[in-house]
Amino acid sequence: MKTIQGPALFLAQFVSDQAPFNNLENIATWASGIGYKGLQIPTWDKRLFDLERAANDLAYCQQIQDLLAGLELQITELSTHVQGQLVAVHPAYDEIFDSFAPTQFHGDPVARQKWAVEQLMLAAKASKNLGLTAHATFSGSLLWPYIYPWPQRPEGLIETGFKALGERWLPILDAFDQAGVDLCYEIHPGEDLHDGISFEMFLDVVDQHPRANILYDPSHFVLQQLDYLSFIDKYQERIRMFHVKDAEFNPTAQQGVYGGFQSWVERAGRFRSLGDGQVDFSAIFSKLAQYNFSGWAVVEWECCLKHPEVGAQQGVEFVKSKMITVTDKAFDDFAGSEPDTEMNSRILGLTQ
């Protein structure tokens, strides 16, 4: 059995122009100071990380690793959530998602998508150069406007969408395979890969690609009212990454899963800081230990109420309290004995 690593912190929600969140050295010093051991680094913000340089400059990669090692930190994974989203965008979201790309690609969905694919290709090389084995991303979505089956969907629409999604991702998955890195899709509302069935549909169109794997985040399952514990049982072979994020779902007579167009504070389903929501993390960490998950427990802070720095600080001890150092022996070894074939046969009445 293997022991999970952690705690680590996803930096995306903390980056700003204000110290200590304005560059990698400062934010890493802060994270190390409050007890984190790993950092998951977003690749779309050059204040933290230069993706193109990391894909082509081993010295730059070594410089980053040395910086973090001096702070007793390491990179857990790189993230291309923003770029992955742009691999597949339905026209209804074109203008909204333009902000995810450099300004020269605004208003040009074809050029924007080409840029996004190039970014993923760079991420495969950068991950390899840094000695990483997994990478975090979003699948993007061609079909999200049709998530509810009304108005009635034209026959074959879903199949056409998944076929196109697979065609866009297959070359990227092959690039990650060549780099020896698992591409882990965060199963997330708003993405075509938002639950177990949609992930299975994706596997079908990418020929069950061995690099198509899962970033497991139970908070998104609470908000969808999925069984997040059974999900681990079913998909444990594909779960290669873990976001430790809490959530709560409190339906009322006025709203449920869809939230009634309310803000995050007013929704029935809300993201919360660790320990303030409803996720049974003791059971999750137990299941991950049972299935030999040896990746990182990465805190992703998202909360509509608590201050981010407080959430991050409290997250360290929360994760430590849930981590399981797996046993190297059975609890009843004291009552065991060496195999005795003759005795076993006598016990079973096979010999006199």
C-alpha cells in the first residue's frame, strides 16, 4: 500500500499584484511558511511561470526546482485549466472565454483554439522537463448548452459533439503519452467531462487512451448530487490527481442543483473552505489509501465566505489530519503463523 503525499496548494486562486502573491519566489516562501510541501502551478500567468520557456529550457526548469527545494517544496503538477477550456468552446461562450486567451486572439475562435492546443503541447514538454508524471486541465465543452434535454436535442447531436471533442484531444493525449505524463481532466460542471458517464463517453472517442485520466474533486460532485465515494470505487484506476475542496448542498423550496441564477453566497450548492462543508474527507482519504493512490492531496481554496489566506492556513492542518500513513502489516499478525500444509489438511478433515 502507498501513502498519499501532501499537503500541497493550487496557486491559481492566490496570484495577484500584491506581495507575497506576485511572483513564484514570494508565494512559495509564503506557502512553505504555513506548512505546505508541494505547489500545483498554473501555467497561464507569467508572474509565476513561463510555460514556453519551461518547454524549451532545461536550465530554467532546474532553476525553478532549486528555488522550491530551498524552501522544502516541490512542484506537484502543472495546470492548463484555462488553456484546456479553450480547446473546445461552444459559440454561445465565445465572447466570455476570449478573456482566457491573449488579446491578439480575441474575436477569432479558430486562432484561439489553435493557440490553446499549442499551449497543451508545450505543457507536455514542460512537465517532462520538470520530471512530473501528471498534468491538470479542463476538457472544454461543445455541448454544455444542451446539458438539459429541453428543448429536445436533435438526433445525433451529442455523438457529433463527443466525436469532435475526441478529435481535438487525441493529438494532445498522444503528445502527453510521448512525454510520459498523465493528462488529468478535472470532472467539472461547465465541461463536457462533468460526471462519470460523460468521462466514459470521452474514453470511447479517444480509444480508451491510457493517458486520459481524472483529477478528482469531490466538491463538484456534491453540487451535482453524485455519489463521490462510489465514484472512487468505479474510476480508481483513472484517478491520478486529487483536489481537496469542500462544498455544501442545502436545497430549499425555492432552488436546488441549478441555483436559480443566484450568486455563490445565495446558491443551494456552495463551495466552502475545508471542514466547513459536507464532504466526508475521512472516507475519501481511506478509499484513496485502499486503492494505493500515491499522488498529492492538493488544497484548492474556493469559498464564498472565508478569506483565502485563512482558508489556506487552515487547509494545512486539515489535510494533515486526514492523511493516512498506510500500514506495512496486518493488525492481527500477532495471531498468525507460518503456513503448515499438513495442519491445514487436518483442520479441514482431509487427512486423519
